[in-house]
Amino acid sequence: MYQIRDNEPDYAFVPRAEAPETNRYGKPVELASPDDPRVADGLVINGERSCSDNPNRLRQHGFYFNADNCISCHACESACSLKNDLPPHLAYRAVGYVEGGTWPAYRRLNISMACNHCDNPVCLKGCPTRAYTKLAEYGAVLQDPDICFGCGYCTWVCPYNAPQLDTTRGHVHKCNMCIDRLEVGLKPACAAACLAGALDFGVIETTPENRTQLETAIPGFPDPSITHPNIRFQQTRSLPDEMHRPDAAPVRYVRDGETPGRYRPEAAAPRRAPGWNLRGLRSREDPLVVFTLLTQLVAGAFLLLFLGPMAGLEELAPGRHPLLHGSVLFALVGLQTLALALSTFHLGRPHRFYRAFNNLRYSPVSREVAGIAVFFNLLAAYTLLTTLPDLFAFLPAALLAGLRQASGWGAAVAGVAALWLMHRIYRIRARPYWNHWQVLTSFYGAMLSLGSAAVALAYGAVLWQEGTPAGPLLSTLALVGLTGLALEALGAWRHDLYLRRSGGEAAAALRRREAEFGRAEGLRRGLAAVAFLLLGVIAAAPAAVSWSYPLWLLAAVTIVLQELVGRALFYVLVVPTTMPGAFFWRNAAFQAHARSAGLADMPQVGVVADTH
């Protein structure tokens, strides 16, 4: 257990104050009854069981930050790093700032931020491995790195930079509220080390000494309604109407005339000539780019193979070209196997991929993985039952036919459902660029366009070689592809309107696309237009024409290229609602400079290689 020093100062101890029954969000401050058997035995901390006699032990605690007092000495950061033995590239608590005004009326507002141990911890609900736990003791949200497999989804959904993905170890760390210190009555190390009295700690909604405010927002702090964080602010000094971040995030904060003392985020990305920035399309999410597109291709192609004959496309019937039909089905199983393998490359610990099923109740990631697993297994079952029926000769013919139909319908439904579950992963309030139904139209549009391209290339080649008229089939597949492209275009149009109307981080992402990736986005739109024109020509062509297949080849290339560029942009453009960094610390621009200049080779710089 943590040892109290003989000369521990009084300010290092958590004050015992009377707490209200509920907090400002309407949630009870007391998280469990002392008679609850789940908490009666206490906690096991550092191998020792503890159950302190603190009467507030089962009440929600939180941090109090007085921005008027913070001098940016970083003592809280240092104390946290020392207490938790953190490497230079990680910090559970970080001090950032926003600034505004001009000399001599320049103002700087420092913000010290760690995990806020929220009432609604989105990290806990999002984590597929159930590495997070919210304790009744002190309301602490804890994370177990040994359970984590390094997907980083908690870093996507948290608006405060609290979970830290350690790419060198392959898992996430975060603040644990120094719960071992709390059990002996001490404040967390960061609060006890604060030199200026800016950072304090106690039962939530109780006012510490020398404080007059208990606000839930401060310039640079994301919308508290996302997670109901357990932190309270004081900031009474006058600030300019506009505050800027020193890091590379293209966001500024403007005084909200409707709500006194509140600032709203606005786009701050400079308007400049559109660029290509093709190198900037690469990111840690590259495995997800390929994984999502391959899964959508497989789901779309299977839908056409299974439902096409029922809709009058007799050329796709299993009995018309049995060898080709079986080969395409096995190719789809192989592509989906490759997609699943690539998805594990996104993990810090790929060998623990099986833990993705641990949080089906809450995590969109767990549900997506489960949905794709069901689709994959039903697809494989249908493929075997259709192409290798002799393997199941021991079954009655009627039962075999029933299993084939059941697995086929199951795979068709599961494929569509899996893409729905896949899109739910990205409906994140902390990432406004993703939080729009355009994600669904993009995924389903890609399913139709890529799926029709795959089927057209496979069947068109065989029919063309046989001399069989392929025009009717290719024309119908072109209509399917056109539908997919139109669906994506509709979603993109409405998405742009949403980004402009929403402002803040959403508009900042749009501004980045127009400037940094303007030409890359223009290329994507041009390729989509060419594909749409080619498919339109194929769909309108007479059934007997012989050039439909060459046009489909060209259309397929343009479809694949525009989907790759569009999906890469999807991942690199997002501007999260994160806390401000500093000129060097938690600054994406400095990190990129450090990697390119070789500074990242020095561990003390605190920048590691951009890997996963």
C-alpha cells in the first residue's frame, strides 16, 4: 500500500466535505451503499487488499482546476510521470494552452488535463476488450493494459486525450486517479504537487478552499454533454473574444454571445491554394482502408451472386457456369480472409484479436467484429455447400438444399447488417467529421459499386471468351454500380452541407480537405464522374455490343481508385474534439517535424515512430 511520509503537508490530503445527493447531471454522487456486498471487501491495490474508513470513499470524486492560478510550471505533469514511471512519449496529465489578443493585451489560458473519470465514460462503452472499469470507490475509471489489445478505439471516442496509445508497447495507458494514494487519504500526485493552487481534488460538487466557481466548461474544453466529465473549472479573468491553439489543430475558440463566459469552436484552417498532399493520405489507419473496402466488395459481390438469379440474371445461376461460380465464391472467401487478417494489423497486439468479442453489450467494435464473423462463416458454409456438395453426401438431399438456402440467405442478410454495424463505429460525437449518415451511404455505395465491378470483371471475361453475349448482364451490373456511385454522391453532398452548417471541428475538417487535399479530392471526384459516365454508357448500350467489357475494365479501375482515395481521406481528414496541446507537446506538426528531422530518434524529445 502507498506509504504516507512523516512530513506529509496538510494540503496533500483529500478534504472531507459534505456532498450533495446528486451532481449537476442528475446522477447520484454516492455510487454504492456501504452495505453493498460488491464493495464490502474493498480493493486489491498493488497486491494488498484495502478498505479505508473514509466516509466519502464510495462517492464520486473529481478534479478542480483554477485557470486563473495556473502558471504552466508542469509540476503536475512531472509528478504524474514520476508516480507512474512513464516514458517521455506518454503523459497521463498534460498542460496545454490557448492564447489570444495582441501586445500589450496578450492573454494566455493554461489548461491542465487528465482523465476526467466521467459519469458516462465513452471509453468504457467503446472498448471491445472490456479493459475499462468504473469503480464505485471514488468513481475512478480504470484501464487494464494487460487486457487491452491496442485497437485505439478509446482514443477515438474520448474528447479529452485521456487514453494514451503506447505504440511501442502495443496497448493503451491512462490516469488511474492515483487510487492507491486515495486509499490512504492523499490527493492524486498531480493535485498534491501543484505549486500555484490551480489543481485540486475532492468529492465532486463540493467547493474547495479559495474557489468561487464550479463551471463545467472553459475555452478549449470540448462539449461536456458528451461524457459528463467530473472536473470543475474556475476562470474569472477577462479574455479576448477569440482564442487560438498553439498546436496544429485547425480550430479556434470564439466567445459565444448567447452564453456568457462560453466559447464555441470554429474552423481556423487557413484558406490557401488546393494541394495534392498524396503522401499525407497515408496514416496508421491504412489497414482499415483496405479492410473496409474489401469487406464491402465481398458483401456486394455475394449479394449479386445469390440474389441475381432470383432477379432474372440467369448467367449468375450456379448451374449455368458451375466452375466459374465456385471459383468466384472461393475468391470471395479468400478476400474476406485477407480483409480479416489485415484488420488485425491495426492492433497493437494482433495475437489477441479474439478479445474483440468481449463487449458485445456496449462496444460498436465488438458488434462489428461479431457481424463480420457471422457473415464470413455463413459465406464459407454456402460456398462449401454449393461448390462441394459431395462432401455432404451423407446428408439427405432435401436437408442439404435447405442448408444451402439458409446459409445463403443468412450470409446475404449478415453482410448488409455487418456494414451497418461497421458504420456505427464511426458515429462518434468526439469526431464530428464522421458523425453523419454519409458514412452509411459511403459504405453501402461502395458495396454496390465494388461488388458489381468484381462480378462484371469475372463473368464478363468468361462470357467474352466463350463468345456468349454479355451485354445484358453487364448492362444490369452497370445499373447496380451506378446506384452505388449515386448513393455515395448523395451522401457526400449532404455531408458537405452538414460540415458547413455545424462549424467547429466539422468545418475545420472541410477546410483541411479544401486546402491540404483539394487536388486529391478533385481527383476522387473526377474518377467518380468518369466511372459514372462509363457505367451510364454500358447501361444504355444495346445488348449485342462487344465493347461493354473493355469499358467495364476501365470503369472498375476508376471505381477502385476513387474508393481508395476517398477512404484514405475519410481517415486522415477527421479533426477530433481534443484538448489543446502546446508548441511542442501534443502538437501534430511538431511530431511530424521531429520524425522528418531525426529528432524522434532521441527518446527525451517524447516523439516515437509513427507505427502501430
